[in-house]
Amino acid sequence: MSRTTARALSEHGKEACGDLPGLEATVAMVFRALTERVTERSSLQRGPEGRERRRPLPFDTLCEVVAAPRDEVAKVVQRFRRRDTCFL
């Protein structure tokens, strides 16, 4: 992914997060819970960390991991899966 693409995705994520005032911590916890770091590297990957990928979780499990009220987690999930965002 180019730096320009990464920057655009970051800005788009910030914009979506701006639609969820007061839920910034929940947003961060949801994405941490749904992100898995893959340490195996191919010859095409750069950097020592490898890459990250989405790890699907059932909604109830996500709520347990995040330890936030279901309605807050639902708001975050719904906002980031909207057609204009599609992060989830």
C-alpha cells in the first residue's frame, strides 16, 4: 500500500470516527479486537512487523472482548460497515 493510499484511508477513518463522538475508545478497541498481526513475511512485504488482517468475530464475542455496551459496539460496527466506508 502506498503512503498516499494509507494516508487517505487514515483520513477516511478519522472522518468516520468523527461521526461517533464519545465512542473513540470503543472504536479503537473494536479495531484492535478485529485485527490480527501476521508475522510471516513474503518477499513482497516490507518492514519487520509483517502485516495486519481482519479477524472476524461473532458480535457477542466482539462485545465481550471490547467490554463495552452492546449498543456502543453496534454503533461502531454499523458506522464502519456503511457502504461509503466499508472498513468492516
